Amino acid sequence: MIRSLGAPLLGEDRKLKVLTLDLAIEQELQRRVDPVADAVERGNTSGSNIASGGSNAPMHSVLEGLQRLVGDRLALSSAVLGCNTPVRLHLRGLLEPFIPRIVVLSPLEIPPNVPVQSLGVVR
């Protein structure tokens, strides 16, 4: 992805500045994205679907965390948010209406020769 998007994502110092998603939030989103795998992992084979119910707490946490880290201009920012691959596309789709310019990357999409600077953890 970095190769296709090129320099616009890199800062003046040629580093990729990334906000990282808190592991607990990422795991909760993963359970919502793949409820079958979550049920198997927890030993629940009754067919209950976490994604069909529940609150929007993880999404609300992500938006509030981004707001705290980026500030009032969040909707206009072109922030880069890092999270693992299974959640990445789902999270991008959920955030796009609120932050149209956000880029959500998996660590696997960042070439090893690109230096990464963490700007904070979205909690």
C-alpha cells in the first residue's frame, strides 16, 4: 500500500507516522467481524452471533480515541491508523463516514524499509 500511495503518507522526515489501535479494542472488533471464529475459540458452538447484537462501544472508543490524539480537525485529517489485517477493511468502512481521509494499514502492508513512528495508541 505504501508503494502505491507513495510519499503523501510519509512525513517530511520520510517516516510513516501511525496511530495504533489498542489491542483490547482490536480484539473486540475482531470478535464482531468473525463471530464464528470467536465462538469456536470460546468453546461456544450454540451459534450465537456477537456481531448481530451488542453495543457500538468499540467503535465509539475508536472515534473518541482518535479525537483525543488528532484533535478537533479529525474529520479533515489524513491520519494513518495501524491495526491487524482481519479488522482493517471492516474498520476502514466503519470510520470512513466520519473520517473520509483516514488510512487504515496492517503492519504487513508497511514495507520493512519504511521507518515507522508511533504517534500514540487509540484507546
